[in-house]
Amino acid sequence: MELHLEPLRLPGIDPKRPVVVAGPCSAETEEQVMTTATQLCKKGIKIFRAGIWKPRTKPGGFEGVGTVGLPWMQRVQQELGMLVATEVATPRHVEAALEAGIDLLWVGARTVANPFAMQELADSLRGADVPVLVKNPVNPDLELWIGGLERINGAGITRLGVIHRGFSSYDKKLYRNLPMWHIPIELHRRIPALPIFGDPSHIGGKRELIAPLCQQAMDLGFDGLVVESHCCPDEAWSDAAQQVTPDVLDFILDKLVIREATQSTESLETLRRQIDECDNSILELLARRMRVSREIGLYKREHNMTVVQASRYSEILEKRGAQGVLCGMSAEFMKAVFEAIHEESVRQQIEIMNKE
Ligand code: PEP
Ligand code: MN
């Protein structure tokens, strides 16, 4: 389905990159909202975000203040002249947010992963004239993301954008949510008119990653950023580790290098990012393979077996060589790669076997 899109047209907002949306993960108290918004406003931020309804992984956590927070958002609009944004996940949220005059809505990653919920949201948005940003679904499924956009667009919402907030993974290491940059890049290739916002807070999950992730988003030509900012980040009721003060946010934004790249260097940059991403995956896979190797080492030690089992080694070399050739790589290259991997595996197993 082809999307029918119009520019976001946010009143008073210069569409020059980056369009910044900032504010706390959650609206907590009227005072916290007003203090944070005032500090952000002083730093020139024009769009204030705060979650009123919070999707939480487990029950018992802070699930948002609910509709009592809406008048706080209206104070931000009226007293500071900022636009305000919040997350909607159910038709009731949409109704309350529209009634309160919220300027910009976003749909959260957990909701976008559920087509029934997306259709209900879309139906409740029919006839409304409000811009909507659709986060990527928690799972790395571009079709599901586009499907969500199609549902909202099908309800007549033409001022649409997306937020790249990374993808959930079992193995949380550097990132809270893996960026998998190739997914938003492919989305941009398929729907170039769709504005893309980067969400470094939810990708990184920690403050230190906000600056580099903002820069990466800009280097990829993203249109905007959604950053979590709180007057007292350490005391935040949700996502404390990934929020920065308005002061720090201002510093980060100030240091951003915005490249008005020509088409050719932009695509080179894009391709290089993809290479970086591939290399990261190769590294992670190699590390995983070595962990398995060490476990095999333990097994062999317990069963008094030798480290190198010649028949298994030849089988690996032969099979991988043939698979590689099928994938367009030379047999020599495959042999060199798997010999090197095997050598390191053996070294790791010997280390394990000799451990007391
Ligand atoms: C949020 O923006 O605070 C939020 C809940 O995000 P996500 O849906 O990306 O987890
Ligand atoms: Mn959050």
C-alpha cells in the first residue's frame, strides 16, 4: 500500500535538522513537568515530550500518572509556548489526548508490535488532524513497522513520522535496544518522504551513549531526535539511567556536527555504517562460537577426549567451503577464514583443558 504523506507541519518549528523533541520519560508531578519544561525552553527546545501512560514490562512499576497529567501539559503549552507530545496506546488515550489538545502523538514500540492494537488506534484517530510518530516495533520486523504506518495512514493521518528506538534483544550488552541501523535505512529507501527521528535514550539505555547515538542519527541523515531529559535524572520514576538534564542535552546538541552531505558521500556514509554493523555482528557471533568451543573443551576434558578430532575438522572445512562458494565467496577465502577460526577454537579449548 502506498502511503499518502504530508509534511509534519509542526507550528512554529523550523523543519531544519535536527527537529528536537525532549522531555522526561514520564510526567511524574506538576512540578517536575514545569521545572523540566522551563529549563528545556530556556535552552531553545520547542517540543516537550512526557509519557502520561507508561507501558511497563512488569506490573507493579510506575504506569504513568494518567489523565491528571494532561493539564500539566496544557500549562507547558500555555505558559511556555511549547508544543507537547505524549504516547498513546489505546483509543481511550487518543480520545483524552486529542481532547486535551496534545500537539503531537507517538505510538510506542510495544503497541506497534501488535496489529490489533494498531488497528484500534488507527480507527480512533480517524478524522483527527494531528501528527503521529510511530516507533519501530520491539522486534526487528520492518514489514510490521510499515504495516503499522499503513494502518494509521489508512485512517487519514497524513502527517506521519517514525522514531527509531532500537530493537529488543535477549543478550543486552552495550545497547539496551540494538540499533540495527540497516532497518531504518531500508525504511528510508522505501519511503523517502517519511521523517525519521532517532531515540538515543531508548537505544542506548544509558546517558553516555546519548551523544554518540545522536551523532550517528545525524550522520545517517535522520530528520530529528527524541531525547529523554529530566530536571533530576537520577530521581526519575522511569528510565532514570538514560535521561540527561536539560543542561547536558544542550551541551550534546551544541556539539553535534550536522553534515549537509551531498548524495554521493551520504550514501557512502550509509554503506559504511552497514559495514560497521556487519562487523559487529561477526564479532558477536565469533565470541559466541568461542564460548561454545570452550564448553566443548570442558566436555572433552571430563571425558578424556583429545582436543582435535581430525574427522570433525575436515568435515567443517569442507562444508563451510562449499556453503561459502554458494554465497559467492572463493573456496580459498573460506578455507583461510575457517582455518583461522578453528585455530583460535583449539587454542581456547587447550586453555580450558589445562585449567585446574
Ligand atoms: C518512551 O518513549 O518513553 C517509551 C516508552 O518508549 P518505547 O515505546 O520506545 O519503549
Ligand atoms: Mn522511556
